[in-house]
Amino acid sequence: MTELHAVTANGGVRISYEVTGPADGPPVLLLPALGETAADWAAVRDGLARERRVFALDLRGLPRGMTPPGRPGRGAAQAADCMADRRRTKRMASPAATA
């Protein structure tokens, strides 16, 4: 079962992501290309999720992760969000986070 989550990133931008697979599986992070969403990974995500914990992100400014008015939706801010989410994902996937 795929769960939909969201985090608030730099400047109040909400970034949505999907999580699926066994909680104790090794983590995999799927990032979409520009103009795509986490849903574009569905076939790959479902295959990986048999044995891995899969995190598939939407990019900033896309439908489920709307950009607040007057805030940039792409570029350097988007890269910073991806790096921040990568660090969060590592913490969420660590054994200490699930204890």
C-alpha cells in the first residue's frame, strides 16, 4: 500500500512524497525529472517495493506540492529541498528512528 505524505520545505513550500514497501527494507529514493511527479515512478516503485522501502518525491511547485504565491518553484530552491529531503529520508530510514 502506498502512503502519501508531505513536508514543509524552505519558504513554506509543501512537498509531497509517496512511501511504500516494508518498513525494515533498505531505503530507495526516487526523484522525478522536471515536469514529472512521484506517480511517474509507479511501475518501478511497485517492483522495488517488494523488498525495499521506497520514497518517491514530487518536485516543488507541482500539483500535490503547491508553491505559495510569490515564491520561486524551481532552480536552486528545488535543489535545496531535494537535499533536505534526502537527509530527512536517511534519518527516517535509520534503525534509531524506528525504535
